[in-house]
Amino acid sequence: MAAKNLERCTVVSLDQCFLSRMAIPRQKSADFKQLLIALSGIVRTGRVVCPAHVLETIYESVKLGDFGRTRKVVRLQNQLAKGYAFHVFYELLAREMVRLVRPGFEYPRFEKRPIKLECDALLEFKRERLRLMDDRARKDTIYRLPYPPKDYKPGTSFQQILEDVETERETAMRVVLNAIALGGSVPKLKPDWMKGVEKSLLEQNVTTVECRDLLDKVDEGKWRDISVLKVNSKLFAKIEQAMLESGRKWSLNDHADIYRLCVSFVHADIVTCDGPMRDIIKQTGLEKEYPVKVFSIAEPEKLVKHLHVLAKF
């Protein structure tokens, strides 16, 4: 399939729940078998593509606990994606930032980037590292924003948390842009993906003048309107609020889900997720802002019907 034709396809963003249920059949999973048949058939026609979320798919599949199962999931994702992958969240954010200061700057929705897995020893090392990071995250108190520190209590409004999230990110972005403009290195920041934004901006060869222009965009509040960032901030703030009410703490899995969904809402037409995330998305109102159809793990038959409708056109 030619890359230019991908722009006219319906794009499906599959999460680990759906991939695992299709790649590793279970009893009473006939709906997911039908979903796999529907997706495979329509992908072959070129009407639908399912690009991979490379880092998130590797992260989620490595945690399955059986590298044979991991390889089945990745193999299925590569088959459905035909080697194409979404941009990683921080890459997409950096490219969207460049568009603010370079009139006419465009980039492809997807890149040829099939998922590659290492030998079992390296996968085991990666899984152990993720387990330790996850344990550390669960032992920490609920995430507190560093600019300025906030001791949120149950009942804190979504808008207040959202404003703090956006302010924190603007503060970190100023540090990144100033460091690039001065030719220096960015110190360790919160959120951690800011280092990825820095690297991606440097790969786009942003100039000192462009960094100053971007700083103006941040000061004017225009930076908050970048779609991928807006989705990230809203999901982050809503999950933070939900955790305050439930007492649950952040895990790395929450961040992986958010990063995938940020990209999906910008570049996909159909998004899949687990049930709790489906509820979070409804509460944020994101479906009203973006022309995206969202299906939860409990709705495979609805997605099959939707794909059958697409196949007729």
C-alpha cells in the first residue's frame, strides 16, 4: 500500500486488551475471533489500517509474563499494521510544535517502523526493569505536580487540576526551549517525556529564533491548543481526579494508556481501550471534540458491526 494512500484510509488504533484477546484466543471469545477476521479482511483491502504504537505495544506485551505470548501479540500487530507505526507521543508533540513556527510544515501520519523484539534474555531484563519501575510508582504517594507542589484532596475540581497540569508543562517547556536556544542540556524534568520532546525538536533542527517564537507561543497560551497535548492534559487531569476519589495510585500502565490515546485521538478514526479508560474518555468530553469512535473491551461485537459497514463503502 503506497504511503500516500494511507491518508485516505480509516485508521484503527488497537490497545493491548484487544490485541491480546485476538492473538491469544480464550474460551468464550468468539466475538474477538470475529473481530480478527473482520479486521484482517478489511486491512487486506486497503480500506483500513491498524498502525502500531511501538513503545506502548512492547511495554504492554513484555508484561504478559510469557515471551511466546508476547511474540504472538507483536506478530499480530505487525501483520495488521503492515509495518506502519504511529509517531511516539513526544515525537508527535515536537512535530506539532514545529508547525506553529514553520508555515506549511507537514509530516506523514505514519512511518515504516515495524515492532522488533529482542532475545528472551533481553526481554526478561526489560520486564524486570519495568516491574521495578512499576513497584516504585505504586509505593509513591499520588502524583504531585512540582510547579508548585499541590496536596490535592478529594473534591478538588477537574478544572483546577487541569490548570495545574497545563501550568506545570508550560514551565517545563520553557526550560526545554531556553536550553535548546542556549545550546545547553535540559536537566531532569517532570514530566519525564520532556526529554523526548527536546530530542525530537533537535532532530527537527529547530533554530534559536524558532525557540524564541515557541516561547512566545507558550506565553500566549497557544501551546495549550496543540491537539496531542490537549488530550494528554485532559486525560492526565481526569485520571488524577479519579484517583483522588478512589485512593488508587499511578502505575506505569496508566501512562502507557495515556500516551497511546493522545496519538490515537489525533491520527486515528477508531480507538479501542479498556472499560475504565472508556469511562474516563466520556467524562472528559474528548469524543465531542474529535471525530473519533471509541470502543471498549466489552464492545467487540459493536466494532465488528462498524467494520462491516465500512467494508461496504
